[in-house]
Amino acid sequence: MTTTEMNNAKTTTGKLTFGRAVKAVLLFPFKVLAFALKVALVLVLAGVVTTVGYGVYRSGQPMVVPEAQGMTYREFLKERMDAMKALDDARIENGAERRVCYATDVFFTLPSVYFLLSPQVTLAALYPDSNFARMVEGGDGYFYRNVPTSREPKWRNVLPLYWEAVERQSWTFLVISGAYSKVCPAPPVTYPETISTTP
């Protein structure tokens, strides 16, 4: 190999290396951003799976709400659906044309509504002296009833606090405020025979 060929080979290698270095420097922020997005996506998915799994587990356990008297969340929702269906059956027997109390789509979307609203009450419990907590309190007439209180308000207890908020809001909406409905006044809860109804 002649000296000219060797010099040309060195220059070509140097140009490729310089081009690769510039490309690597220019692409570095985008690679960091892509990595951060992947990590964030994994963390969000892990959080969602953990929360849903915890909710499925807790829905089969006795509710924290004292008025439930040991009823599980699944039993509670089934009892409320049956009560609404009975109201509609009575209305249809009296000449009504359609069901208004038991709208199937309401009960399918109901858990998602509570899963979206419960974080507000949970955060208000975690930060009781914040402006956010005062804002949530001002916008919720049942705030002191819905805010979770069974656990110490610390981040290590966030899942139990969150699930308690779901249970409390469900009971408030389907039993307490439901009793004041003009169209479909919710009847009192009928407790399953498997639990004690004595306080």
C-alpha cells in the first residue's frame, strides 16, 4: 500500500468517526427522552395494574364503611343494582314506558367514575392543610363523609386510603344521596343473610 492510499484511508476513517460522533451527540437528547418515556410508561402500567389488582382483591373483603356491617363491595353493588331494578319493575307495572332507575350503562361506568374521583379525596386526606384540600372540601357536600380515615394519612397507606375513598363515595352516592332522588328514591340497603345486621 502506498503512502497516498494510507493517507486516504486515514482521512476516510476520520470522517466517518467524526460524523458518527456528531450524530451521536445530536441524537443523545432524543435517546434520553425515549428512555425516560419508556420508564414512565412502565411505572404507569405497574401503578395501574397494582391499583386494579388491589381493587379486585379488596372488593371481595368487608367494606370499611361502618354502615355496610361487613358486606363486601361486590355484594353492595349487586344489592344496589337489584334494588334499582326492583324500582324500575314497579314503575313499569304502574304504566311507565322505560327503565330509568336501572340504567345498565351507569353501573358499568360507575366504578370508573369513582376511580377517577377518589384520587381527589385521597390527596385531600394526605395533604389536609393544602389549598387543594380546601378546594375539594368546598366542592363536595359530603366531604367529611367521603374522606378516608381508617388509616394514617401517609403515602405508604395510599392504596388502602384510595380504596376506602372508593367505598365511601359509592355508599354516599348509591345510598345516602340516592334516597333523596325524586325519580328513583333508593330504598334502604337490604343486608345479606350471611352477615349480622346488628350494629
